[in-house]
Amino acid sequence: MTLSPILGVSQAHAEPLAKELFGAQKTASRQKPAAYGSYAKGCAAGLEQLPETGPTWQAMRLSRNRNWGHPETINFIKDLSGFAAGQRGWSGLYIGDISQPRGGPMLTGHRSHQLGLDIDIWMLPANNLRLTGSHREKISSVSLRRAEGAYVNSNWTAQHHAIIREAARDKRVARIFVFPGAKVWMCNNEKGNRAYLRKIRPWWGHHYHFHVRLNCPKGSSGCADQDAPPKGDGCAEAQEWVNNILNPPPPKPRDPNAPPPKKRREYVLSDLPKQCASVLRSQ
């Protein structure tokens, strides 16, 4: 394997997993910012570290070293957190995982977050921006769901709606993932322009945080954008999610002769875009 002398891998051993190679990186590559591949199969060059604390944000779970993003992502966080700071009861945002220093597959957790273009934003109102590093390891966000995600609970506020709406209206944003009940609540309570609702997509989990995914930055020829959301505001589809939570459809009959599902194969470096090798080599 070409990278073995640099990465300390013996030719006699099997090719290491990509998550081990990228998970071991402590700093960004010294390259021009660029995203390579797709959100769940790629890497990123020249990422920027979100400062641990800013005027309107704090990065959480610092021990994970996942507060690295494309410069456009860092700018987006600063913009949205500034908006959030203007909401009653909020001083800004608590920022969860973005990406590892060089993106790529993670040792634990996410399948996406590989390009420096995904951001987890806590649902907990950030009303204290003086948390210590130790406190940020222990504190938890707050869940906003009720009935397994069919409804919002009493922790949901108009400020959550406003912040998520502001994020979705940003042209840099491709999609936002939230639990189904939140999307339905927004659909039922939006009184203004509803066009932004198209970007907000229901997905499992996402009740302690909402997940913002940015478009590939302009000029990123090696970055694969996700397909655009289906046409329309998506409210009927979100309601269907809720209906299925409340009244689950009967399980599909299982073919007793069908082979067991194959376990998803872990990526190795050669599975990723060829540029990812140079991202790892960069000192």
C-alpha cells in the first residue's frame, strides 16, 4: 500500500480501515479547503477549527475533536448563532459534531459528517456561554419529542422554530434533519412564506439536536451534492411519518428462505476518492 511508510502500516498487514486513518488525525491538512466525495463517503482538505468559544457559540464535547469544518461551514455557524443570540432565552448556539480534522469516516457515531459540511446543533437553548471544557463533556442537550417523535413536547418553543427556519432559508443549506413531530409542528404553525419547509426533512432521532447539511461550496468539483429534496413543502410526507409512529403498519412478511442481510462493509482508503490519500499525507 502506497501510504504505509507514512501511516505506519506494514505491507504485511491488511489495508487499514479508513475510519482508523482519519480518526487518528489531530489537525487539518495544510491544503486549500476542499471537500472530496459524498457526505457519507469522502474526506476534506484544509478544514478550519471552530473556536471552542465565540461571542455567540460554544463547541461541545471537545474531547471528540470534531469541531472542524469547511470555512463556509464555520461562517454559517457564526451567522446562525448570531441570529440565535437575538432570540428570547438564547445567547447563541451549542454546536455538536461537525467533522474530524480531515473529515472522513469516524471511529464512532455518524456515517455522514465526512466533508466538513454537516453540523449538529443542540436543541438546548444556549443561555450560558461560559461553560468550562469539563462541563461541556457532562452537560446534555434536551429532547423535544413526545410519543416517540410524533409530537413536540413542552421543551419546544417558538424560538426553536425561528432558528430552524432561519437556517433553512440560508442558500448555503441543502437540508435540515429533525424528528417528524417537529416538522409537522412547523408545517401547522408557519404563517409566512413556506418555501423553506422543503429543506426540512424528518429523520429518526434528531430530537436532541437538529442536523444542518450545507451544499457543496462553489468550485468544489470533487464534492458530490446530495439530490435536491422532492418538490413541495414535504408536509404531507412528514404527517405520514407521524401517522406511522402512532399506528405502525403491519410488518412485511419475511421470506424464510431469504439469505440474512449482509453486514455493511467498512471502508478502506481505496474506497474513498483518490484525493483522500493526499489529504492524509499532508503535514
